[in-house]
Amino acid sequence: MAAVGAGLVYTTHVDPGTETETRTVSSLTVESEYAYSAEVTRPNPVFATGTVLDDRNTFFTRISPELDVEVATRYAAPSAEDVTVEMRSTLVLRNVGEEGTVYWRETEPLATETASSVAPDETVTAAFDLNGSAVDARVASIDEQLGASPGETETLVRTDIAVDGTVGGVPTTRSQTVDMTIDRAGETYTVDDPGLQSDTTEQTQEVTVERSYGLLRSVGGPTLLLVGLAAGGGLWYARRKSNLELTAAEREYLSYRDDRSEFDEWITALRLPASVHDRPEAKASSLRDLVDFAIDNDTGVVEDPTTGCFHAVAGECVYTYRPPHAGSDDGTTAPDGDDERANGAVAPVEPAESQQSSETGPEQSELQPTARPERAESVGDDGTSPPDETDANERDANDESS
């Protein structure tokens, strides 16, 4: 956990690395719209002469044949300089078929406006008049000259706008086209207002930036590291405290149990003849030392089921290890033993006293069964297999009579 937290902290706060991202270096928005109205020029019972009709999009051709049009353009940008706005309005007459086929088309310039050093949000306008009667006459003249118009004749005002300058420190050019259609139907005409038209242009570039991470990783990494360190420290303290609470006798007993489990296959449980204990005895400081000694001398290790001691017979000596008791606080070993230990090896000492004849009665002279009968062997006086049971009983009887 601590390692994962440390990795997250390092990659998030120390060396987050880099990544490539796309940044907008300049942004330009161009907005354009039409405004129109018609003045009443002929007397009529409804509208006074000179009234400006600007609250509608349908007008009467007879009383207000001229449409006053104004197109306004402005731009928005964070910063700009040397910006020029150019506007060109054109009257477009065309005859279009059902599938979009243009049979004929004619254009006429209406207005041109150019403004320099235009600031952001500054409005540039172009104004002109569109005479409906003149438009109708021109269309009729074209039809007459062509002899027919197979499609539908359309009238529209097209304004082309160009904005050119340095925007956000980057040279930028933006063009926009806005169409306003006029539907003529006999004594009336209707303006199809396109409304406000807005177009935005962005210029981007690839930049290399330091990688950033979210709040979860930025906070979670250090938190995970601290939790891991706290858990590791607590575990270390618990283990250390546990080790300090063990006494020397407890640690010795645990070491013995580990050796007993590890070398189980080298140990045979049986009772050695009493005569074996008449030999000089050497004491091993640990069961591991005794097993190592037995392996080196090609002999076996015997566990006495009565005393719990371990023996190995080699040459003229018997080598013994007496294990500590589980509940002993002073390092007391199995009975019938001396507490003196050689450090890490086996060492010969003075011959041990002969065992009392009462310990080897006929009822105890037989070999004890083991968990692995096929390995149940004992060692005689000379390191070889002992005689059969009858001979052992006779020898025990002689020992009693003596």
C-alpha cells in the first residue's frame, strides 16, 4: 500500500510528466444582421403619407414600393489590431427550377462599405434602397427577352462580409455571406429575414504542458502513502513488541519445535537399551546440531518416548539433546539431564552414571512403536542393531541380579 501511494505521489506531484494539448490562440466571432423598413409614399385611407413601416415583414407595393435596407456587422475578439471590415451588398435575380436548376441569373451592386481600424464590438453598416417596382420591371424585361421563364423567379439581397486583421497576435481573415430573400406576390412583397448570423473562427496550436491530475489522485496518493506507512509502522511495532515479550526459554522452546518439525523424517521414536547409557555422553546444544552430527556420522537420531530426549550413537559415545519444557520460564530441560550446553556443537563429557535397574524392567524392555514402523530401529553398544527381544530380557535379568 505504501509503495503504491509513493508511486502515486511521485507521478502526481514530483514528476507528473508532460502531455500535448490543443490550445486556442485566437478567436474571432463575426455577427451580421439586416434591418429594413418601408415609407408610405402614396395617399391611402389607412396609413398617413410619410409613415415608416418597420414593425412587419410584408409591405404593399402600391403605397410603399421602396424598401430601406441596412446591414450591420460587428466582431468580437479578446484582442485585435489593424482590423478592416469590408461589406458588399448585391441584388440577385434568378430563375430556379424544381430540382435547383438555375435557368438564368442577374446581379446588381447595391452598396459597398469599407472600414479600417475597427475595434471589437464596433458596428459597421451599409445602407441602400430597393425599389420593388424597378425590380418587377427588370424581371418582366428579362422574361420578355428570353421568351419564357421555366422556373420560379427569386429576388434576394446578398451581402458578402470580410474581416481581416491581427487577432490575438495572429493574422486572421474571416468571411461571411448573409442572404435576405424577398418574395414578390403581385401587390405585396414579403421579406424573409435571416435574423442574426454569427460565425466563429478559432486558431489553435499544439503545446506541451505538464500533465495534471484530478483531485482524487492528488489527494488520494498522499493519503494512501500515509496510511501505508502507518500500517507498516504499526505492524513493525507489533512484531517488535511481540518479540520483546518472549522470554529466552520461550524462544528456545519455539526454536526446538521448529527443528523438531523440520527434521521429523530423520527422527525415530524408540527406547534404547540401558547399556547404551553406560557410554560416555556428549550433550548437544540444539536438536539441529544433533541431527547434523548424526547425518555426518551416518547414524540415526532416536527420540526416547519416555523421557523425551533425543540420542545418537556413534563410536564409543552416546550424543544426547534434552529439549526444554514448553511452560518453563528458566530454561529447564527434560529430566535426567544436565543443564550445561556447549555452544553450537556437541562435546564429550565424563561418563554418565549407570541407569538404575528399576528403569529397565522386563515390561519396558520392548521397543516402543513409532509413527513410521519401517524406520523403527535401535542402536546397540557398538553402533549396530541390538539383539532380539529374548536376549534383551536375559540381559535385563542379569542386571537386576547384580
